[in-house]
Amino acid sequence: MLAINLNDIGGYYFKQKNYTKALKYFERAGNAFFKDKENWTYLHTTNLIINIINLGECYHYTKDYSKCIRTYKRALNLVHSLGQLSLEANFLNNLGGVYADNGNHDKALEYYEKAYKIEKQLGNSLKIAICISNIGDVYERRKSYRKALEKYREAEKILIGVYSKKNRLFKDLKWNINNLENKLTSRVPKKKIKINRNDPCPCGSGKKYKNCHWKDDKLSI
């Protein structure tokens, strides 16, 4: 079928990171799918969804956010009409990611939370953890570090005992948690201890502070 062949060619260019050429073939494939709408089978629908995913990724990589959002919303409507809840959650997550990268944090949270509700209903622990982690990412982008850390820890808790610590998401979460803990620690102001000139120097030399590091510390203030 022409549409499938065009999609495959687009996939080749996408792997080469030639997004301009990839888009050209993905768009032609999409048009070919819709021209043949009367003869659709389950296989046609599956291939069309793959085509829409490819298009959306291309638009995302090229930062054409408006086209990317339109493409994913088109897919969202299609899978919703088919009752494909798992795919619906995937496209909701994709939309959340596009809005997050475009700086629309409120919309990103809205779509990530919708995806979370569906995954919670389906009971897929890995995908639930991904949704929670995505929500944490939006809070981190907003610099709401405590909320972000709370979400990352919640996602990590779901994965512990279910997936290997070698799991990519597990590693990313651990890095995010450590990074935020360090940020929050560094934001706590350190209490300054006043040292008198005649006190023993804190370096442990046994000399008086005024005869040891006092001048150096004074210059560094």
C-alpha cells in the first residue's frame, strides 16, 4: 500500500535525523491514508495511528508546536472513538510533553493528569509512575522544587520492588531526586558563626584567629 511505503520512507529519514524530508513523506502518507478511508480495516487504522505518531514526533523535534498539538489531538479523537484507553493515555502524555516544552505548564499538567487517571484505571504501574514523574517534571520547570520532589518520590515508590533499579525511568528518577535534594539543601541559608579575633582559629592550628586566618577571611568577605 502506498501510504505504508511512504511512511516507511519517512521513518528512514527520521532515523537519519533529516526531519524536513521525513515530514514530507509522513504528510504524504497521512493524505494517502485518508484518501483510502472507505476501505479502512483494523490494519489501516493501526498504520494511520503510527503515521500520526511519526508526524507528531517530527513536529515536536522541529519545535512546530501548533502543528504538533493539532496532530496529537487528531489522534486523540481517533483513539477515543475506538475506545482505545491505553493509546488515549499515550497521546494525552504526548500532548502534555508538547505543552511543557512550549512553556504552557497549566495545559501540560491538565493533560498529564488526564493520562494519570486513565492509567490508574488500567492499573499499569510503570505507566502510572511515568505520569507522576511527568507531573513532577512540570513542577520542576515551574521551580516548585518541593512539589516536584514529592512527585518524583511517589513515582519511585511505585517502581521499588516491581521493576529493576537498572530500569531507565528508575535511574532518571534517582538522578532527579538527588538533584532536587541538592538544590533544596543549597537554598537553606547557613548560619554564620561569629569568631572573635582572640578565639582559637577554627582551622585547628592552635593559634589565635587574629594570628592565623583572620586576615584571609576578612579579604574574602
